[in-house]
Amino acid sequence: MKLNYMECWSGAMAILRDHKEAILAIAGVFLFLPTLLMAQFIGQPNLEGTEDLDAITAAYSTFFSENTFAIIASNLLISFGGFVIYFTIAPSHSGTVADDLGKALRLFLIFLIANILTGLATFAGILLFIIPGLYVACRLILVPIIIADHGERNPLEALKKSWESTKDNGFSILLLVLMIAVIGAITVGVIQMIIGVIIGLATGGAGWPLIENLVSALGGTALQIVFTVLIGSIYYQLTGKGSDVGEVFT
């Protein structure tokens, strides 16, 4: 089945509409809150006055060594939250948010291993040139929802099923992901800029870090939700889940 962009986008919005309460609750706790806390209390590496590559590398190295636990804990929470959402939107979903949390927790290690394998495969493709790496990543993009939908406990089997499901659609998925990423990044960037200008004028240029971090965390969370439901829609369309894919999306 060839990927239909309009059908895919309308399907993603339908998934979001049908599961919005659960998705927003999960995203609020596991995506938005860790992102906001990291931005507010950990921040970014201090690159002021840093120009050469060695100094930048040293700054990041120091930052990571000083905040190792917070960075790892935050990323694990965010990854877990995203994984739970896949259970919520999976075709086989039949339970509460608490049920989804339990299922995700039991398969989280499998998910992490599959992510590592996907990363290695993508990196191998990037070594050949950037485009092959991006192509491999898009062929394996369905791994999380396959694990969630099938309860798959074999990471290699999840990668295999994603590769088979995305056959002849690797570059179509890549183009779709790039379009959404660019549009999303520009939209979030413009909103942040406008709010930044307003805050700057209101505070005489001093700024208000909490509001700025709040807006940034909301933007990042919104983008992750969009990509998650988009992957869910791609999965629905390419696997023909449901008696009629068109009926599922309408």
C-alpha cells in the first residue's frame, strides 16, 4: 500500500481527537513536566564566549558530567511517556491509562533495546551518507507502535515487521516527516519569538525564564504528540488495520 499524505494527516488528527484525554494526561506528566523541569532547573551548557569546537565540546562534556542523573532520568521519563501513548493509540488498545502504563512498563526494556538497534542501523546508514541513514530510520519508524500493538517481546522481530510494513514507502515517509518537522519547528519558533518579544517589552528586556521555558516545553510536547499520532496513522494506513482503513480515519 502506498502512503497517502492527506489520508495520513487526517488519520493522525482523528487519532488525536479520539484519544485526546488520555494523550494529554500522559503527555502532561511524562513529556511536558520533565521537559519544563530540565529547562527551569538544569538549563543548557554555558557557551558564552565559546567559539572553537574544542571549547564547545568541553562545555558539553562538563554539562553532561555535572547533570548525568537528571539528563538520564528526564530522557527515560520522556521516552516512557511516548511509549505509553503508542499503547493508547494502538489498534489493539482496550483498557484504561493505568492499563497502558502497566503494559508499557512491562515492555519498556524491549522498547529501549529496539531503539538502540534502530539507532545503530541508522548510524550505519549515515556512515554511508546521510540520506541512507534517514531512509533506514523511516523504514524502522513503526517499531514502537508494533511493540505496543502486538506486545512484541523480540526487538529484532519488531524491526523486521516495521521494515516489511514500510516496504516501498521509505522515501515517502521521509518526505512526510521532513515536511511536518520543518513546519512544526517554524511554527513553534515563531510563537516563541513573539512571546519572547512580548515578555521582553513587559520586563524591560530582563525576560521571564519561567514563561519562556513553559512555552518551549509546550511547543516541544506538542511536536512530540503530533509525531506520535502521525506514526500511528502511518501504521494504520500501511498495515490496513481495521476492516476499512478509510472508515477508521473518518
